[in-house]
Amino acid sequence: MKKIYYGLKVWSHNSAYMPLIGDLVKRGVCDFVEVYVNWKTSDEYIPAWKDVNVPLRLHAPHSHGGFNPSVKEGMEQKLEILRKVDAYRKAFDPKSIVFHPGINGNITETVTQYIFFQQQFPELFKAVLIENKPKLGIKDELCCGATPEEIKMVMNAAGFRFCLDFGHAICYAAWAKLPWEKVVDSFMELSPSLYHISDSDTASMVDDHRHFGDGNFDLQSLVGRIPDGAYVTIETKHDHPDRLDDFERDVDQLKGLAANADR
């Protein structure tokens, strides 16, 4: 039976989840936590996460969080955000830090900026994974990095590894009117180091992070594509601010699909 390592996705300020997470890891519900760094919060959350004492990976702020590498504007803010992410990197030495390619700009600018940021934060960018995006964002913005070709361009230029978001790939397939299987398999050729997964509608161009079973994704087929030893962050939404039983149901369902994939 192949081994998959399952992760919980939360924000750095989700302090109400902290007392619950250690128990989830202890009981084997999940293996790690992927923490989205909210750069507008104080550094007091760093020692709080240290007290949780579980394996952490990081997700950097995206364009709606103030970090958009595909446009020239806002460089001082982007550097400030990177300083915040680097503080978390120094505290936790994560195996990966996920970044997005940006919105309403161009992928060439994304590459230029990431090469510059590498020079400013060389240790931080050793752990970076670039994540693919849908073509359309939640506010009708146009996203960079929706195609395998654009992701490969960033990977080759900056030396990044890759985070494959299955939902984003399927949303792009709907926008491009391509079979989702063909798009996902093209991304699989880039040898992802991390996977993001949730459910949604294969006809939708916008990702809405549904619980497993609340959409029509062929989850069995997606899980079957995940290789042995992979790290998979479950990105389904959280229904409650102080409970994670919905996450536990989602991860149990995904584990069941993985067990069926081995038969």
C-alpha cells in the first residue's frame, strides 16, 4: 500500500485550531500542517505555533494577501511580506513554502521578480514551490501560471519545485475547454513535490474548495495519480472557527479513496 502524508491547511492567526491540531497529528488523522502566513498579524503567533509542536509547511501570502509578483507595483510591500515569511522560515525550517505566480500581470514579470527576491532572501527561496492557478480568480481576475508551460517557465528560470493544485488545474481545463485529465497529466509531468486537493465542479472555471463529495471531481482518479510517499494538503473549506471535525471527515474519505486505489 502506498504511503501518503496528509496535511491540514490553516492560516497563521487561526489560534482556535491550535489546541486541536496536536491531537489530530497524535491520532494519525494528519501528518503536517500547511500554514498560510498572514503578514498583517503580529509575530506573537510564531511562538504559539512552536507550542503546537507539529511539522509545519508554509504558504506565502498570495495576490489578495498583498503579494503579486506579476506586476511592478508594490515592491516595498512585497519585500515586507517576504520578511514576515522569512521569520516563519527561520522559526520552523519548513520543507516547503508555496508561492503563487500573480494576477492581472504577466509571467515574464513574475520570473524577473522571483529571481530578484531570490537574491534578497536566498535561504527562504531554497524551499519555494510554485503553485499552478486557474485562469480566472475568485474576483474575475486573470491569473498567471495557469498552464503547464508557464509553470515550467518559472521552475526553469528560478529553480523552483512545483505544487500541483488539482482543483486549479481542473478549473483551467474548464476555461480552456480541454479534458481535465489531459491538463492534470501535463502538470504531473513536472514532478510535483506537494499536492493540493479539494472537491468542486468540473464545469466551473473558479475554485470553491468544497468538501469531498460535495462536487463532481473524479477523486478516485485524482488520488490514483498521487505517487507513493507524496505530501498532500487537503484544501477543503472549514465550516467552524473552533472545530475541525469537518476536516477529519474529509481526510478519512480521502484515505478511503487511497486504499481503494491500491486494490
